[in-house]
Amino acid sequence: MSSHSYGEMCPNCGKNMDVTDSNNPYPQRSCQCISCGFTAFMEVEYMDLEELNELREEGDFEPIATLPKQEFGV
């Protein structure tokens, strides 16, 4: 588990913003620009059964009847 920070061009103002990548406990990325206030953080959520089955069918997987346990990170 590790994280690192670096600068990257802000998509809003073009100035330098701070970006942090982490993989603790899963891959995450956040960024903040102190020049214009742009900020982005990862949001954790789960698909509902219909969304999950649509995605499974697109990937040639059989649909499932019930959702598996979904408690991590929410």
C-alpha cells in the first residue's frame, strides 16, 4: 500500500494542481488546484442489480439473480 503526490496541469485554469494517487485499500486519485479551486475526488458506490447485469451481459457473462454482499467502502 502506497501513495504519491505530484503536480499536473489543471483542466480548468491550466495552472499547476496537486494530484495524489493512492492504492490504500484500492486505487484512488484526488486533485486540488489552489489557483482556481478545481477539485476532484473519487466516489465509492455500487451498481444496482439492473446496472450490474447490463454490464455483465455486455461482457458475455451470465446475469445474476441477486446482488453479492456490498459493504466495503460505502
